[in-house]
Amino acid sequence: MKTVLTVTAAALLLSACAQSNEVRQGFNSPAGSQIDTGNFGAATMNNTLIQSGDVDYTINLARRFAEEVNSTITFPFNSTALDETARATLRQQADWINQFPEVRFKVFGHTDLVGSKAYNRRLGLKRAQAAVLYLTSQGVNRSRLEAVVSFGETQPIIVTEGQERRNRRTVTEVSGFVKSHPTVMNGKYAAVVFREYINSAAPFAITPAATGQ
């Protein structure tokens, strides 16, 4: 019986010490560090890592763009027409792009494997140009679209000689930063995060009930 009590007491003591160490470590750690995933939102940490070269901010923003926005639209067979689904996706892309005036993008055009390689390369370019034209109609400055590239039929998602809509697509990606922009990433990555946080705040009206009147 004494042995059991001794073992139990030792276990409780070790657990208390571990909890004490966790509390001490948490107290000395930055606020929120225990729940933060280390991605884009940790402005101060990201600013430090980017300026030290430990994190590539282009990759970081590219990952976020791909997570938050559908980067791909698809096309009918042998066509550059944008249906309503494609236009809706491009509007979402434009809204995201317009939040970050520092960022440049690339648009890649693709086709399925039906037709000659030369024809498909031209068709892929026309699809990319159609996507760019619509993005500019939504307020995106054409100078920020760094490149419009056609891969033609060379990068199919589904390998088939037949018609495949998933292969007939354009893809928009983050490619870099506008070097001449006054808020280019020169120790100001946190400022971009903060600006987005402020812009995302939803205003609300103060009613007499809220003020106690």
C-alpha cells in the first residue's frame, strides 16, 4: 500500500513540475505562440524571417493565394470563351490581387491533347490573354501581370488523347513583387498584414441602445 501511494505521489509531483514548466515557458513566449501555425498571420515573426532570408515571401504569398482563391479556370473545347463560373473565379482572383498592390502575377494557359502542338500553344496563349483581359476589367493593373505564358498541351492534369475540360485551363500564380512600389518588402511585411487586417474590419453602427440612451 505504501509503495502504491509513493508511486502515485511521485507521478503527481512530476505532472505538477511539467505543468509548471509549461506555464513558465508560456509566460516567457510571445502572445499567441502556442496556437499560431507559423503561417502568414504571424506578422512580426514573418517579417523577421523574410528579412533574414529564412522565408521566401513570394512562396508564402503564393501558398496563401492558392489556399484562399481558386487559381484555375477551365474552358469549353477549342474555345477561349469565359463562362459564368470562370468569370466568378476571376472576380475572386481580382479581389485578392487588388488587396496587394505590391504583388505581381503570372497567368499560364493550357489545352487538352486534341490538335497539333503548335495550334495548342497558340490556343493556350489566347486563353491566358482572355483571363488577363477579364482581370484588368476588374481593376487589376496590366503592368502587374508579369507574364502571360502558354504551355499548350504539355502539362495535362488528366493524360488522355480525348477531350478533357480539366486540361483546358488557365492558372494564376504569384510571381514576385513590384520593385518600384513604395511599400515593397523592405522590412514592411508586417505593414502589409496590418493593412489587410484593418481593411477587413467590418464597420457597425452605434445605436442608442448600445450607448444606453
